[in-house]
Amino acid sequence: MKYQSLTIENFRGIEKLEINDLKRLNLLVGRNNCGKTSILEAFFLLSGMSNPNLPVTIHRYRDLFITDDEDFSYIFTNLNFETPIHLKGKLDDDKRDLKISPLYTDNNPPHSQKNGDKVLSNQQEIYTASTDIIHLIEGIKYEFRDSHDQVFHGQISLKESSVSIPRSFKEVLKCSFLNPKTSTMTPSKQIENLLVQKRLDTVISVLKNIEPAVVDIRMGGESGLIYVDVGTEKLMPMNIMGDGMRRILALLTILAETKNGILLIDEIENGLHYTTIKLAWKAIIAACKEYDVQLIASTHSYDCIEALANAYTEMEPEGDDIRLFRIDRDGKKHTAFSASAQVLRVGIEKEFEVR
């Protein structure tokens, strides 16, 4: 199951943006603050549209901890609760539609003693006389539709410490999100899961394309260390094999864990030396095909873009399963310009600025 298109309305700094013609491998590029991370977050929220906890999760990725329901304003354009968020996506055999709006509770100030145009409460608080109702934010609410246009509802309230998730909706789309911090972590738990499920062999076979000496990968018992058999007398701890190899193994592992799903990666070049980026892309391209995963990633690096174009050309000379999307921002207007595999190849050859 893969996204073909995404429409964003009133999410973060994006008032309106449409992205079309998504492929198996998609790379988001553009200047700083153009909205690349926000686009990945929009994919994440839409992919988990039955889970109102996800807005809290994406803020943790930004080192921002939501402690009050008013803090949910950070996901609304201009911090304005009055402009509901609307995310829509079309997939191969599915469509998704999610609306996020504030959860209000109405409150009138207590009246006790009238004094001209003012009202005095029992707590000696002075209110200006008005017919307005005070709207207090007590969370956010979800309204989402499945491919059959059946409507479901959910909500989250930090004040009430409650989350409402529709039990009648069964999520079938798997989606993982890696940010620059989590993407470089050694995935010992994921490797253990693959080992138990007897699915680690495919990771090893892809890894052999990068390092032919790799024979096996094993876990170190209670220590949780990952060891690699490279044909020497002793197993070699992954920690001493270099950051590039560790990063590639982390990516291959999460790709295997996300089988038949969507993988989102913010700053995919993070943790990779420019000399290993092409090898990493070859492993990613092979793994995405092996595990039927759609990759949507962002990058600031021209080396990363060039490495993807070259790696894909070598592996799929006539292929057209990658897209580069340059996100432009002119004031409040966002636009996504796409480049096909062929256009990207020509652009790299002629040294065009494709970021």
C-alpha cells in the first residue's frame, strides 16, 4: 500500500499544499523552513488517523513536550484553532481523510452582583458584561473517513487525561517515522524481533551487497550488543564497525520491520559520511523492493540527492520509481515541484541545482 498523493490544509505553517505522483522512493528537498518536516508529520498523522496520541508524539520529536491542551495550537496554522486541519491522501487501493479541530467546553462567567456594565463574581473577579460564551480548549478531536466514506471520531484531552479511539476502525496501514535522533540508534530490539520471526536472513543478504564479508548477525544475550560475523575467529561488535555500517544496518532493520508499509525519515543523510551515502542508497533501494516499503524522506544534502540518482541508475537503468519533490515557499504559499528519475539523472549530469 503506497501513497499516490497528499493534500495538506492548515497544518503547521502550511495553509495549502498538494503533492502528486508519489513513487516507491520519494525525496523532499528545499530551503530551511520550507515545510519538509511538517510534510512528513502530515503523512504520519494521516497514516495513523485513528490515533489521537500522534500529535503528542511528533512534538516530542521536536523536543517540545505538550503539557496543556492549549499547546495543541502548535499544529494549527498561525496557532489558530479556528482553522481546522484537513489532511487527505490517495493510496493504491485506499483513500484517507482526516480533520483535526479543537475540543471546546463552553463556560459562562459566574454572576453574583451586577454593577453597571460589570459583573462581580464570588471570587471578586471583575468581568466586562457581554453576551459572549467563553470557549475553553480541552483537547482536540478527530473526524476521519475510510475508503468506504464511513465516518469515525476520536479525541484526546490532556486536562481530562483521556483518549478516545474508535474500536470499530481497524487500521491496516503500517507507518514508521525516524527523526535525526532516533534514526542513528542501534536497533537491538528490532533485530531481536526479526531474529525471533526468522526474518533476519533477508537483512543479512541485503547487507552483504554493502559488505561481502558479512556472514551473520547475532545478539549478545543480556548485554543487548549486536555482533557481526565477518569470517574472523571472533564475532565483531557492531559498535566498532563504523558509524556508516551501523546506520545502514539501522535503516535495513527498520525497513524490514515496516514490511508492506510506509517509512518516513527526516534528514536521511544524518549519520552517513558522503563516501557511504551511495552504498546506503543501494541497500535502501534493494530493501524497499524486498519488503515492499514506500520511502518518503527529506534531505538538505546535494551529495545525498546525487548518490540516490547514481545508485538508482546503476540498479534500475530504465526505472521510474523515484521522485524528487522540491518544496518552495513564497510567503504563505507552498508549492511542490516534482522531478522524475530521468529528469533527476539529467539534472545531476548537467549540474543543475535540484535542491
